[in-house]
Amino acid sequence: MASPVSQFEVDDIQVRYHPNSGCPTQVYHLDYRCGPGAPAALPKVDPEPWRPFRTHIDFEVAELAHEAALTHEQTDRFIKLIHRSRCELFMLRNRKDMWDMWDAASFKLTPFTKEEVVVPFQGVDQTFPFFHHSLWDWVVDLLQDPEVGPHFVFDAQQLSKFDGKKFVRYIHEPWTANAFWEHQSKIPSDGKPLSIFVLEDNKAKLSSFGHAKGYPIVAQCANLPAAVRNGEGLGGGRVVGWLPIVKEDKKHSKKPAFINFKNAVWHTSFLTLLACLALLSKLGSPVRCWDDVVRTFYPIILILSADYEEQVVMALIRGLMGKFPCPVCLIPREELSKGLNTYRLRSSGDAKALHSTTTEVREQVLSSESLRDVDNAFDTMEHTDVYQALSFNKLHFNDEGKFNHLWMELQKWITNSGQQAAMIIYIASFKSFPRWQNLNHFDQVVSISFADGTKYEDISKLIVFAAHNVFKHDLDPQAYLLLRCIWSYVEFNTYASLEVHTEDTIRDGRNTLLELTELMDIYIKDTADLLEKSWNFPKMHLSAHLFNNIEAKGVTRNYNTKPNEKMHGPLKDAYQDHTNFKNFAEQILRYNHDSLVAEYIRSKMECLDVQNFGSSIVPDPLEADSDGLESTEPTDVQHFSLGSQQATKSFAEIEAANAGDVAFDQFQIKLNEFLNRAFAANGIPFPNGRRIQLAANDMITKFRFIKVSYESLVDWRISMDYLRCNPMFHGSPRYNCVILQAESGPIFAKLLLVLTCIVGDVTYPIALTLSYDQPVGARPWKDKDFKFWRVKVKPRASAECFSVQSIIRSCVLAEDSSRANEFLVVDTTDTDIFL
């Protein structure tokens, strides 16, 4: 971390620590960024991390057999083969010996336990198995681990960035938001908040036809940075429980008593899960951490994240058909589509107070606030308010909720407009849309639905650019208004996705939500006679709580279930490959635990390798050049690197290969003119004091890949773009567009050729580009309605050269088929280009 500075400069970061931390307020230069990382010092390394496996190779063989789901016979054959050809001491004798080792290794991390949950129904006790980890032992594992421990943050912080006049507060991680600060203020001054997330998704389908289901509970620790808790390994999200699923009974199903019984089973199970934390949340508990420092921790359930149906159970409200279906506030059911009004927030304190009232008063209040007559498990946790902990789930509430509703509504308008409208949207727009990293490219979109919320998110980013020529504001006013609603939704959803929020972006996000609400009110009123499906549904309303959530608990990635949905695949694989399909919960959880133990041992072995043999870091596969050719890394001097190098060719060969393409006419002359201008403008000495005159037989080297680094406007960290200039990449041409720093200012351009040429003894990276800075002229009215950024491409013959150093970042341009040579800047592909 940089040393504190005495004078404020633009972008300086101020860190105000909670008073109980004992740390004074500090100001750092921007290299502090969004928070400190783990110390650079290597943790203490276990010299034999594979134990209780007797040798290194014993563990590796057992790990491979575990991952490959070998049968009993295959495991024994595999072990026998290893014994026949050994170059390292191998001591596993057979699969039973290997299983004994897994049993012994399971205690390296907190294992699952099984308890019986007993809940009465109609006077008869019903018993259910509940599998769970001790939440306290799990978090102690993290606190004592030398790799995970240094990432912990124990004290609340308020972060601000200097804009030249004042410090503007910003929020990202939970400890930078308000609830963490408030919790630290409530506990003794020598205590530390230990904030736990409970991220519970809906029931996971384990079999192909959904007959077998699981109900996992996933937990994360809010004291760890998002990159750790949303990542792989010990510090990431972990399955900590497996809730019982109450079978439906036709005789009782949907009756209030049976619904209350199912809720009671859920909360009794959760009461068992929270039992190890309840007393500690009041009294605290000392833990000797990885750094040999004893700290006293007070646990709190800071965040609960799940789909609406699960939040209904957590909050013990009566759901869709109740008078007040919101789990957070008391908005009447008939007002759900009207987001401008505010309503009284629910409070655990109010719910707890009902225990001291008479039965008559209790029933009256429960009915008036749509609550169920079941004890809430979270009431046992000191300082935990279940209604405040419930958090905005962007995946389920926006992508699969509000937008899904908007998308179905738009599909009806497209269908009513005829086949031609669907063809324009798909053929002329979606199919021809430039392919982009981390953005789904759709083969079909108009008439189908998806189970994946990510696909809905990507459709929302593109649909206005695809449909704006189909619906006219004068001919199709209602459909056009719906498109405006969708565009406003996309802006709102992008604000919801920001990885860092400032006071300014929160204000702008609230204004965008207000605009969306007003547009939706007009649309709902104008289409009341055509209404087929009610807009009064909870996910329409829940966005009203989003920005309060951000101020209280940090940005939405802190409570998005999307990172944990990747656990469904391994759980399903475990069901298919590692169970006998009977009483499968225990078998799945045992495999899940063994996988985590294997990952834990593997990480310790890698640390040992680093200590013994030096760095063992391998390149991030996401950063690898997909052409399979190496690229250099960006440096401080140049913010780019070139990859996918091609054979060296002469200017004459390049021009011959591109004969007929006017962009390459007189390419050699264009490059000479550019180099001479650049040398003169930048004061670079000309070789031998003479102007540059590259000849037709001079050689250049082509590249098809560029890695560009730039500072993000969202979180001020260094981000990376991967650019293609390739005539055939995964079956289709890929020539990315970029933002260039030209003499007149930033412009948009398309890459046509990336090369290096040698002048004197220096190699210069050059890009031949086609600029989009032609005057547009009169803009259509829709540009204002949809806030389009319209650009016009120059004639192809005007292609010109730029230094690759001039590339700021990549971008996407979508052609507007209604206006020749004009394109729209797609500023919805990521949060950075949106800002």
C-alpha cells in the first residue's frame, strides 16, 4: 500500500476506519484502488500437505479416481497399474485403503453432520434428515488458513475519492457500506464483526427430468473480498446445508395448515444450522487467527439472497396471494406495479414483539401484515434483522423477473406485426450483430424462451438495437413505448450491475428507476384494454429496494446468486456419477466435501511447489490467445500486446492479397505518410536524417490479436480487452471496433490490419483502421428517446493508419439498416462503456 499523502490530489482515496478499529483516517494515492489485497509475504507452508495420504502420488491418484468417478473395479485396476510402473513411492493398496485415506482427510475441513428435524403436523411428529456443516467451524477454518486469512477485512471503512473539490463516497464491498459499520457500532469496542452471507437458490434439479431434487444452502463470508468469496477454493461459496423437501400431500396441499407446516420444517432446519452462532452473536467468541492474533468475533447474518419464493419462506410472509406480498415492506398487492410510493418497512423487532401479546392480538397482526404463525429461525441471532438482510437478487428479480415479463410482452407485439418484423429483428439485427466476448450470440431469439437468466440479460442489452426500426413512434405508439420502457430498464439494470457505486451513480440510478417507473405507468395505462397478464407481481416492485440495499450492503455482486449457480452442475454430476439414486443427499454431500478437501490439499501442494521450485503460476486461460499463439504482456510503457503472429510479408504481397479492397489501395504510401507525420509530431529523429520511404519489397509482420489494458471508469482498476483482426475466427470473420485517441479527440474505428514494421532498428506497431467520424447530419427523433450514440463510417478508401498505442479500448457498433453507413454505439455491453 502506498504511503499516506499530506496534500489532496484528484483521485486521491480517503479511508475512514470505524472508530473501534483504532485506525486513524488516511488518504492514499489512487493505487489504493478499491481496497487492499492480501500481503505479498508467502504464508507458512506445510511440508507434507498431502497427509493423511502417505505420499504425494497417493493423493494425486486418489484425486484423479475421485474426479473421474471410477467404479470399484476400475479403481482397483488403476491402482494395480500404478504399482506395475512406479517411479515414486506409491503406497495405496486398493480402493478400500484409498477410501480410508479420504475418511481420514475429511477432517482437514469441517465435515457434514446429520441431524433429525422434528416438526409436528396435526398432532403427529414428522421427522426429516437435515445435513449441515457447523457454520462456526467453517468460518474458523477460513480464519485460520494461511492462504485465505490474509484476505479478511475486520473493520468497517468509509471510502471516498477526491474529485478536485470534495471527497465523494463510494461503496463496493460489504465492509464499505452502512450495515457493516452499524453492526460494528453495536458490538463491544474490542470485538470484530463476522458477517455471513446465506445464498440459497431455488431447488436444484438433479435428474434429467427433474424427479430428483436437492435443496442446497450456500454460505459465504462477507469479510472476504468478492474475488475470493465468488471464486474457487476454500474462501469461495460453500454448500453448508441440505434442506429437507416436504413431499406434497394431495389431501393437504395448498391448505394454510400444511403451508405453515412446510415453513416450520424450513425454519426448524435453519434453527439447527444457526444454533452454533446464536449465542456467539450475543457474547462473541475468541479465535486465534492465521497470524497468531486472537480476535473476538460477533457473527451476524448480514445478507440473505434467494429467489422470491425462497425469500417468502425466509420472511414468513404469505406470498403472492397475501395482502402484502413484498418480503421487505408493506406495499399492498394491488400497488406492486406502482413504484413511486414508499411504504413502511418490515422489522424483526415488530415480529418478535408479537410473542408477548395475546393470541387474539397476535393473529390479528399476523393477518394484517400477511405473516405466517411460525417462529422465525433468524430471530435467534443478535443484531440480525431478517427483513433487512433480504437482498436484491439481480439474476432472479431483474434478468429472469422484470425483463422476462417485458420480453414476453414485446414478443407479443412482434408476433402481431407479422413474420417480416421477426425476420428484421433476427436476420438483419441479431444474426448480423458483431460477436463479442462474454456476450451470447443467438441463432434464434424471437419465438423462444430460456431457462438461463444470463441469456435474458444479453437479449436485453441488444433488443432495442435490433427492434428500433420495426416499431415507429407514430405508427406503433404502444410497441414503441414498450421499447422505451425496455431501454430504460437496460439503463437501470446496468446501474444495478456496477461493481463500484459512488454517491453520484446511486443518485443517477435512482433517477433512472424513477424514469422507468413513469414510463411503465404510462404503458400499463395505455394498454389496459389489451392486458393479458398482470403487472402487479412482486419482482416488478422489488427494484424499489435496490439502491437502499447497495447503500446498506454494497454492490449487487455481493448478493447475486449467479456465481453460486455454477454449483448446480457439480451437484447434478455427483448425483449421476457418485450415488445409487437412493438416499442420495448424504452421498452427494460426501462427494462434495471430498472434492473440497482435494482442492484444499492441492492448493497446499502448489504452495509447497512454489517454495521449493519457484513460481508455478500458469497463465489465466481467459487471458490466453484463442488462436493458440503467444502474446506478450502489456507493460507500463505500452498498454497493449500483440499476439497470433503471422508470416512476414512484403508490402507488394499484402496489396496483392487484398486486391479489389480499396482500403488497401496505396497501402505502402499511406503507411509512409503516417510514419513521417508521427515522427515529426513526436520529435522522433528520422533515420539518417531522411524522410521514411518504405519500399514495396520491405517486410512487415501481421498480427491477428491485440490485448489492450485500460483503466476502468467503474472501479479504477486495470481492465483488459481482447481484440481480433482475423479473417476467420471460429468460423467467421472477426474485425473488432475500437475507440482511438486521434488528434481531434477520441473516435470510433474498425480494425482492418494490425502489423509491425521496422524503421531503422526500431519496431513500430501499426493498425490500419476505418474511422467512423463522418458527419451524421440530422438525427432521427428516436435517437433522443433511446439515447443513441450515432456514428457514420467514412468511405472504405479513406482507411488510415494509427499507432496501436492510440487504441483506448474496444467497442461494439451495430449497423442501423434504415440509414446508409450509419451505426449505433452499443454502450450496454459492459458497465465501463456505459459510464
